[in-house]
Amino acid sequence: MKHKILFCVIAFCLLLGSAVFVGAMPIGSEPDQRQNADSDELSFTSPHLTIKYSPNIRLRTVNKRLSLYFRDFVLDRKRPRKFENDEIEIAFKLNKIRRKVMSILDMRPPEMKISVKIFKNQNELDNFYYSLFHSSNTRRIISFYIHSHKTIYTTERAISSELIAHEMAHAVLRHYFRVRPPTNVDELMAQYAETHLHD
Ligand SMILES: [Zn+2]
């Protein structure tokens, strides 16, 4: 596996119980960018996905880390030659990953809308982890999906297309099945989606 250390730990989903997803962002549509008045968190949205991030995040870096070398992206004739800004390109890429994961799993849950929260670094993610579970992230998990939040959490440093595909698969599975699959099955299917992202 490319991501030996990438544990979405579906157990988290078990602990917190509970759904999203990322949808197709119409090409050329501007993500709605805003700042939450109650925090330093920034965000931008597309029809099926909201991207939230710490203000000190470098979106250029995030954008570069999301490589999409698979056929239906490279050969997408509707793909703009140049994106207006990183927000639009990131939303476009994440949506492509969402659609590819759904295609790989052959599962297309309707009404799935999720968020991706990007922390600046592992310390920020670990602090958030502690606030959720009241225990330290001793396994140094670099990403996870919380179904009750309908959110994928990761960091600027860790984010990649494969990581998002893996976590996105967990989101799709949780939305698709009325009864959550066994943990091992869930994890195997997420790894399958990650592995075949670039097919
Ligand atoms: Zn996982």
C-alpha cells in the first residue's frame, strides 16, 4: 500500500456514529469563499463539497499535492486549460476524485455532501484529535473521516490525491449502506479505491 501510515481508522466513524460527499463543481463556477466569523477558519464551497482550512495554509501547496494523472481527468475536454485561482482548481480536483471513487466502487449515493478540513500541520490535527477523543493521537494518524461531521480531516503536508480517495471512499461507503459494513471490509474497499485512483 502506498499509504501504510494512512489510517482512516473507520473506528472513528464507529465511535462517533454517523454522513457527505463531494460533488461535481460546474466548470467555471466560482467557489464561494468566506471566513467564519467565530473562528480563524477559512472555507470555500462547490455544489457537493466544502473545503475548510486554517488561514496559514498555502493553497498553492495543497493544489500541487493533488495530482490527477488518470484518464478521465487528463482527457477531460471540459477541463479548463488554466484555472482562475487555486480555490477553483482544488475544488475541481477534489470533485474529480469524488466522481472517480464513486465509479471505482460503483456506488453513487445521492445527496452526499461532505467537507474537507485541512490543518496546517500535524500538531494542529493532533490538537483537534485530542479535542474529539480526549486522548493523544499516539499513532500519528494523518487523516480520518468522521461521519457524524461529514468531514475528512488532514493536513497541508499530508494531503494527496490518494489520501483523499481513501477517505472519500469511507464517506461514500457510509452514505451508500444503510448498515455500516464491517470495519475490515470498509477499510479494504477504501484501500481498493485509493489503489485504483489512477487507473
Ligand atoms: Zn481507512
